[in-house]
Amino acid sequence: MKFKLIVFLLILAGSVLYAQKEVDRIVAVVDNEIILQSELDYQVKLVAAQKKVDLETPGLQEQVLSQMVEEKLAYAQALLDSVQVTEDEINQRIEYQVQYFIQQYGSKEKVEQLYGMSIEKIKRTLEDPVKKQILIQRMEEKKFGDVDATRRDVESFFATYKDSIGVIPEKVEIAHIFVTPKVTGKMNEKYKSLAKSILDSIKLGADFAEMAKKYSEDPGSTSGGGDLGWVGKGVFYPEFEAAAFALKQGAISDIVESPVGFHIIQLLDKRGDKIHVRHILIKIKKGDQADLSAIELLSSIRDSITQDKGTFGEYAKKYSEDKETNQYGGDLGVFFLSQLDQSMLDVISKMKEGDISFPKRIDYGKDNYGYHIVLVKKRTLQHIASLDTDYQEIKKLADQYKKQKLYDAWIRQLKDKIYWKIMI
């Protein structure tokens, strides 16, 4: 009853790069596309790992191959329907994937070593499969994006499957007020001054790459002399991007400030809407005093709310720096406990409905963090599923079920009009 999902780029990239190392045979043909044995083997390994089953589980290979054929059918239909995808979309997805690789493995060099090719070659290798995956996604969104189960659909689904749904795990509705430690003007100037001194040294003849290796605090590019490779628009912070695209070939920027620190940027080359740049990053360290000020602010807000000097929502709108939730009073939504990461679970595990936590640090990226206080707006204990208390969760299952039925019917139609053949 699981609606067909687009393969994650991580899986996609791994499959493509893995396949190049294998001696292949064709296991399926769909329209003008083929599926290789190595691609199938890789996908089977991934599915087995995800489901925690043995690779030799009866029917597993057949099930995975069937799903791969379905994707190829959807791709063929996307071409027939002239579904479009832009180069910017492809480049952004590839860049996101490559950066994910770098974060996972620790450096650009480790990624290159793992796959036996340069980052640029990895990107080129990914262009075609990424384009295909986006087209498939667009096609499925076009067909099923607006599918919505009616109240009658939900009631019918629940009547049929309520025994299978069984117990609804414990869930909580939560909100938060989030603030980031602020760097003082004095600290800001300290790091900007360091960046300025590095820039002055480069202007006096120091080698850019050597200065990047010595001083830059961007772990993904430091060992390569600050080289960020070829990228399109929409990848960097707006401040960085505006400065980089404005440079002439070979030129070096003044100091550029972004949310992560101060940059010195050099444009190495430019081709159309893509640039090849390198940079030196000096990060702004916030320090203990900045952390203490953020904690004190949140503690003061918490005290004011508990003393009935205002509601949590009012203070969230005024003080929270989470732009996605502050206008909604800090609402984060409803979550099953299993959906919460360990840091959030640690905060709310012993809280009762209506409790507000003390300030807690929250990390949302390497060297990026802040502090928040969390309100448990509602806590619903584990219970037998009911339309009265669990309508939204049941509706999501009913939506998924309805989409799956429509998807299966669509795939049957595609199989009748598009050539396909499994060869094992």
C-alpha cells in the first residue's frame, strides 16, 4: 500500500557509479531504455538493507526489477507528454547530491577516491540519470499530485483496514521559540580584520591556493586550495553568488560576508551561466557570551509566559528567528515520538501537556546552531486508531492508498502501449 516514490538521488548516484565498475548484461528493456544486471544488483542490495532482509529473500529481485521497469515506463511517458526540466534544476540537484556526498565522507578528496573519478566527472556522470529522475517525478506529480481522499474515502478506507492500522503510537503537538547567538560588533570586526589581512597578502603576491590551505575554514574545499568547481546559480548564499558572478575572469573580490562568515572569492572561469570559483572562508565564532545572552533571553521569555504576561504564540511571533514557524506562533506540528530526533526527544520526553522546556541547544548543520524553548501543546498517548482522534493520520493513509490504486492502473495502461520486456 505504499505509493511509488522517486528514488533518492543518493541511491541514484550510487547506482550509476557502481554500475560502471561491473561487467553487465541486459535484464530488461523498456522503450529505448535498458536496465543492466549491475544496476539491478545494486538496487536489490539497497532495498535489502533498508528492509533488513536477506539478499536471497524469495521474490525480492523480481519486486525490485518490477519497480525499476515502472520507473522506465513513467520516463517514457514523460517524453511522450513533452514534460520539461531546466538545466538549472538538474544542476541544483546534482550540486546538492555532491555536497551531500562531501558531508557524508568528510571531504571532496575522499569522494573522488571512493568513486575513482574527479568531482567534475561525477557531476557529468549524474547529468543524464538526474534529468530522467526529475522527469519521472514531474510526470507522477502531473498525474497524481492533486489526488485527495474525500471524507467518504477516508471512512471507507478505515472501515476496511482499521484492524491493520491497529494501535496509533504516542504523538505530541509542539511549538518552539528559536534564537541564534549574536556576534558582537567587536567579535565581528576581529574576524573581518583577519580576512582583510589575508586579502592584503594575496594582493601583495601571496598564492591564493596556499593561503586557502592555510587559513580557509571550509572543510570541503580547503585541501584543494579553496576550489569549489563549476556551479550554476542557486547553489551559494545570495551574497556570495552576487559577488562571484559580478567578477571578471581572474579577478578577486573584496571581503564578502555571508551567514557563515567572511569570504575572499576568485573567479577562475565562466561559461554561460556557470562559473568556476575558489574561495577562502573565515568563520565567525560566536563565543560563550553570545551563547549566554541567547539562553538568558529565552529564560526571560519562558518566565514571562509562565507568569501569564503573554502567550507562547505572541512571544514566538515577536522573538523567534525560525522564519518558517514564527508567524504561526512557533507551531512545529504533530509528531509521533518515533519521528523526533534524539535531541528533541530528550527535551520533551518527560514534559506534560502545557509544559515549556528550559533553553536547549539545537544543532542544524556543521557549526550552525541556536537555542530554543519548546511547548508541548498537546500530548496523545498510544491508543487504538479512531476517526475522531486520528483523522489526519488516517487520511494520509487513505490518500496514499487512493494514489496507489490510480498508479497501478496507470502502469497497466503504460504496459499496454509502451514496449517492455524482462529478460531474466
